[in-house]
Amino acid sequence: MRTRKTSGLLTPSGILGLVGHAGMGVAMGLAFALILIVMEPSGIATLVEHSGSQGLTVFVGSLVLTFAIGATLTGAVFIMMEDN
């Protein structure tokens, strides 16, 4: 009978890896938001400008949150697959 191993996510190195992936996701989200606003490929800066006082905050926050969650989940999959 096989002994049950603990998940790599529950170790201190696994948690540190997840935090690292989340940090990379935040950085990528901020960079992507900056590129979209500065380069203005599709008029996003104009749309954000006309959306009110909190438009920029909501736009950047949603991009950062989306990238951070995606990178964290991807990191979790990588850590779990590394154990097998």
C-alpha cells in the first residue's frame, strides 16, 4: 500500500513559490495595463478618461487581479505536477 505524501503546496517552499507566482502576476498585470494606457492601441485611455473618477483604478485593478489569480493558479499546478 502506498503511503500518502503531503502536497507540495502545504510546505513553506510551496507557499513561497505561490507568493512568487502571485507577485509575477501582479507585475505582469501592471505592465500590461501601462502598455495599454500609454500606447493606446484601441482607445482604452480615452475610454478610461471618460469613465469617471474611479475608472483608471477599476481598469488597472481588474487587470492586476486577473493576472495575479491566473499566475497563482498556474503556479499551483506547476508545484503539484512537480511532486509526481
